[in-house]
Amino acid sequence: MELRARDRVPELTGLLTVVALALVFGAVLGVIPRAALPVAPEWFLAAIPHINAVVSVLAIVVILAGWRAIRRGQVARHRNAMLAGLALFATFLVLYLYRVSLEGPTDFPGPATVEGFVYFPILGIHILLAIVCIPLLFYVLLLALTRSTGEIPATDHPRVGRVAVTLWLVSFALGTVVYLLLYVLY
């Protein structure tokens, strides 16, 4: 019996999601031992939030370009933009998880009222959307990678992709707001 990724997209999505979320929660909760990670210079660790802000804004632009391309029927341009968006997301996540594994989450430096009524709700929604996006992104990516261009419209890729791109954009936008609250306003 031949097992092909094409026939196992939901199962592969589940597996990749569990692995990705285990890495995320392992880093955030401090389960990943710091000694297991190479230590970068302090200037680089300090630059990661700023690099990630730029990555987030670039990801928003690239994802919007990919969405626009598919609306115009430019499938190759859409594919390239979405793969670039995924690469930017992966870059963001690797840098974020590396920094948080070494230093822990960043404390909010502003007033407690702003923290409770603005920062935490925005951060919570951002985190929730980022978590929800992971399986959606894996699912549409696996559908796209295991089907020919002509087969994709007959799959759930367009429907799930619309949901995924919307949540993905909102998550990146809220992440940018979180950055502004942590590093610019306060």
C-alpha cells in the first residue's frame, strides 16, 4: 500500500500543527533549555523585536500582494507571494522563539490601565489568531503542494485560504500594534 502526502493532507496538517505548537509553547513556557541554544550577541537579541516588526510589515504587504494576484488570476504570482509570506512568518517565528527562549516574554513597560485594557486584549487576540492560523496555513500549503494548479480550485484551498489569509493579516497587524506598544509608545 502506497502512502502519499496528497492523500493525507488532514493528518499531515495535524502532525505539523502539533510539532509547531509544541515548539512555540515549549519556548514561551521555558521548556527548551537555554543551554541547548547558541547565544547571540546582546545587540542581536535587542534587535530581534525591531527586525520582527519589519518582517511583519513586509509580510502584510506580501500577503496582500498574493491575495490581489489570485483575484486577478495570476496564479504563479500568488504562489510566489504566499510562499514569501510563509518564509517571512517562519523567519519571524524563529527569531521570536529564539529570543523568548533565552530572555522570556517581554514585560509591558506602560501604565497598568493600558496594560489591562489595551495591551493584554490586543496581545491575546494576536496570539489566538496566530495559533488558529498555524493549522490553516499548513492545510492550504499542503493542498497547494500536493495538487496541480488545475486541481486546486476543486479543493478546500480557496475557501480555507480566504479564512487563513484574513486571520493571518489581522494577526500580523495586531502583532505590529503590540510592537508599537512595547517599543515605541512605552
